[in-house]
Amino acid sequence: MASTRIIESDFRYEIVRKIFEGGMGIVYEAKQLGARGFSKRVAIKVIRDRYARQPEFIENFIGEARLVADLIHTNIVQTYHLAEDRGSWFICMEYIRGVNLDELMTRLRLTGRALPSELAVFIVSRIARGLAYAHAKTDPEGRPLGIVHRDISPKNIMIAYEGDVKVTDFGIAKARGFLTDKEGEEVAGKPEYMSPEQADFKITDKRSDLFSAGVVLAQLLTGTNFLRADTPEASRERVLTAPIPDFQAINPAIETRLNQILQRALHRDLALRYQTADEFLYELEHFIYHRGYGPTNETMGRFLRQVCDQATSGETPGGTARLTPSGSAAKAAAAGTSRTTRASQTSASTRTTRTTRTRKVPKTRSLVDRIKSHLK
């Protein structure tokens, strides 16, 4: 019997700058350093200090890394490595030189430009491609993992300057054997992008992600999220009861067939919604390609670079800086993903962010603190 050989090597990372700060984690640009001057640009996701001592959160953070590590697809941000540094956990991920979809929409508002409908459909078709792969993923024995992302929203969709569209952040995903699942007792996600079953504390499946993707598509085509309200509770109520509009009445440029696709993706009756991401993907791609030539990664990348060049004076997509959230986008990013328990929904004024008693932070400086000192 052949002996098992293990290669042991220390990974070293040099933090360059902060890319993004959310409610539960911070993402940094870093250089992964190796032998003889080897250097690879990566993204490092670090848990915020307030969550770094919560065992359940740590287990889900580890579960997310283990789950995504084997999701190898062009439309999903890849995970390279999970590690611990003096008690602080972090994930090393693929670095995307670009913006998230929320940032792109902010840039469009600043420049007064509209996203062409074929590019809106292109973006969501790539989301559907990534979801189709994730939904079909099995374990080594061939058993379905039952992955449901549960947080498809503009902040979790990355677009590279080259035009690649990638789904990221599986932090609240549901997958057998990887993450703690409290469906029925707790609902997590961004309320204005939830499916009706998700907002109503019911068990979700892959069709839930398709509803959320439909909301994203409707927002890209109309410029507004028809489910967003003044409070998370009001947004969840709109998800459950608000009429699905005739999107052609909002934007006459939306073609009849595209309006039909939206209506089906956003159907509250699960039996009448698209049943698989593959089915949704086929409809989207047929719409943009059935006449012949349609949008490509190159088309998307060229449009993105033009918008970013126009919106930001002195900051060019060809440089090394990634656009960072500002204004309302930054405020929304800092809010993070909300969690609501069934018991808490009885009061309209109840906050939706779950709170948990934490231990006192030990005297040992956290990884976040050490990085902050380095970046000063």
C-alpha cells in the first residue's frame, strides 16, 4: 500500500488595503507570497471582532469555506484557503478586479446612464449559470447537497472589468452537512430580495434563489426594487403581499417576452415559478441570443469600464484600485445581512439583526486590529 505523502508549506499574506466592510466581515486585498518572489493577488475575508468569539458563527464561517472550496465554476467566486491566525479565522478567495452589482447601479445613477436591457439579462443569465451549478452539486458519493444560496442580491454579485459575472458570499447558504440551518425558526437575508417562502419562515429550495434573481433582474430593468420599503419588516410584508407589477408599464422598453419571463420568475406559486436554474437560464439566453449575436463578457466589460471611467475622475479600470462603496451604497454595505426570528416578527419596531451575548475580547489583539494597525 502506497504511503500518503503530505506537502507542508506556510502561506504568507501581505495585506494591501480594505476592499469592503459589511455587517459581519471585512474583505481585504492581499498578496499571497511564495518562494523566489512569487506573488498572487487574492482577497482575504476576516470575521469582525464582535462575531469572532461566537462558536456558532465560527462554525458557519468554516462551513461556508468548506462548502465553497469545491464549487469550481466560472460564475462563482472561488475559495482557495481557510486558515486561523492566533485565534482569528479567515478565508482566502479569488480577487475580482471590478465592482459588485450594487456599485455598478450607483455608478449608473451618478452618470445618468441606463443599463441596456440585453446586458441586464446577460448579468442575470450568468447568475443563473452559477446557481444551476451550485444547485446540482453533489457530495463525493453522488448525493445532492441541496444548496440554496438564500442571499442573491446586488451586493453578492461581482462583475470583473473583463466582464465576468460571479456569485459570491455563501455565508447563509443552506447545504446538507455544512452550515447550521434554522429554517422555520429564523429567516436570514436581505428582506427586499427574499422569496415569499423565505420571508414567511418556510422551508426553501432552489426555486427560492430564482425568485431573488428575478427581483434583481426587475431592478436592473426598471431602476428600482419594487419590494423595498422603509423598514425590513415592511419589505418582508411586500414580498408576501405586494402585487407583481406589469413591468412594461414601468418601463415600456421591456419587451413582452422579457416581461413574461419576469412574471414567471416572480410567481409566488412555486409550481408556476421556474423549477430549475437551468430552465430559467435557457429562457434568458434564448431571449438575448435568438436573433443571432448577443452580449458577451467583452461587451459587458467594455460597458463597465466606460461607466467607471465616466463616474470616477482620476480612477481608471486599468489601474489596481477596485471601486469601493460610497454614500448610500456604503451605508447599505455596512448594514450586512439581517436575521429575524419568528418570535421577533410580532412587533413592527423589532430590529431584524440577531444579537447574541459575547465574551469579553481577550487581551491578544485580533487579526482585524493588527490589520488596521498595518494599514495606518
